[in-house]
Amino acid sequence: MSDAHPTWKAFESAALLEARVRSGEPYHEFLELPSLSCGIYALAAGSKDLQSPHDEDEVYYVISGRARIRVEDEERVVGPGSILFVGARSEHSFVEIEEDATFLVFFASGEVGEN
């Protein structure tokens, strides 16, 4: 397979976390394929999550920190080990970020098999 769609890749979480810090950005994408993208997302305690709805389904894995997530009209406390699914085009954001929070994020593009 070509580099555009590798058979497999391996990543070390410590290196990904360091790369996100070096980028100076809250979101650092480390994998981008036609069907899937993945990144590390970080929010400082007390900050505002300014993301808007995405066109893709997504899954968050909370690596560290504590916050609440609001999806549409529902809220839930999340912390290390929480796994969250958010459907495409759903209004969502992290609120009341009590501790610096870091998330592993998976986006499904839904474009598999489309030409």
C-alpha cells in the first residue's frame, strides 16, 4: 500500500502529547486517512472550548483532566478513562473545565467507498 493509505502505523502517546505541546495549538492531528483521522486535543482549566459541530462522527477518549461535556441539551461529567461518542453535526463542547484536560480524538469521515 502507498503512504497515502498505509497498512498500519504505530504511535507512542508520550511523543504525540509532546508534539501537541510543541505545536502551540489545542489540536494536533497525527493521522489523516480518507476514512479516519485522529488527534490530540487539549484544553486548559478555565478555558473555553470554541469548537463547532463537525460533519463527521467522533469519539473522544479522556486521557487526563476533568470537565463537563454538553451535547445538544445534555451534560455529563467526564474524567480520565471516559469514552464519548458525538454524532455528526451535533452541537457539543466541553464546559466547566476544572483541570487541564487532554483528549484522544477519532473522526470518522464517512467517505469510505465514495468516489
